[in-house]
Amino acid sequence: MAPQARELLVDGDAAAGWVVRSSSVGVWSAIPEDGVIVDGTGVGVLTQGNRRIVLRLPVGVRGTVRDSPRASRRSVAVEWGQVLIRLEPLGEFATIEQKDTATSASAAGIFPAPTDGVYYTRPTPTAEPFVKPGDTLRNGQPVGLIEVMKTFNQILFESDGLPEPAVVEELLVGDGEEVRAGDGLLRIKNG
């Protein structure tokens, strides 16, 4: 099942900074780290049962992440309206035109793990990785394997809520690392 997208609740303004709140209940993962600049891109994934929801900032909201819980936990149970992160203004760049923000809002995203398990970046230990930074992704393309109870499940790129074609910016999980449903596997941008 492909992830849906949902806007977060935001208080504040571009000059003073923003307080970003959860727009639903669930388990928040793929949490951005302190110091990362976010500008309408995905700021994590909310998992509700089997449903994955990519969390996005509203158009015009942009800043540097602070007070992120990522340093202490990979995922966090959240309630509706709970403060997730705070965004510091970006100085002279804090006020940006609507058209620039609309473009950047769809410019990047997080591709989450569909299930719990162990993530593998390549089909065999000696094979080339399924994807690497700079690769272009299209719907149905394999991006890795997740092992669950000795069964290897191929993970295919699904662009629902994400750009397609997409370019891999960063691998967020290393080969052989354990993941939970909703953890970010890849950071992507428009291709």
C-alpha cells in the first residue's frame, strides 16, 4: 500500500519561526534531525495500523529544524496537536514567494518502509545495490529487500504522494539494518 500525504498543523510565522504539530495520531518515524532545513518536503511518516502517511509542511512554511526527538528515538507515538518540531527562521530567506515554495513542496520526499524487518540494499552480498544516490526511480522499480521471518520481500517504488520520476538523494538506512514500518528508506526529489 502506497503512502498518503497529509499537511501538518503549524503555528507562527516566517519571521519568528514555526511550531509544527501533529495533524493526527499514530507513530511518527523518519524524523528530521536538528539543523536540517525543511521547506514543504516530507518531515516524516505517520503510521496508523497498516496505513502510512507522509507528513508535509503547508506551502510557505520553511525553516531549520530544532527540538527534534530523533537523537533519542527512531520513532515516537504522537497525539493530535502534539508539538513535533520547531523551525527557526532562515533569515533573509525566511520570506519566500509562493511560486518558489510550491515548486519546492513537491521537490523532495521520504520513501518509507512498508513493513518491519531487516532492510537490504542489494539482492546478494556481491551484487550491485538496487539504487544509489543519483539514480532515477520510476513506479514498480525495486529499491531493496526487507526480510521478515526468513522471507525476503522485494520493495518496489510507488510514487503515490511522491514525485515520479524521482531521483535518489540519500539512502537513509544502511544494508542489513533493522527498520520499522514507516521508517524512511530513501530521501528523493523530483527527477
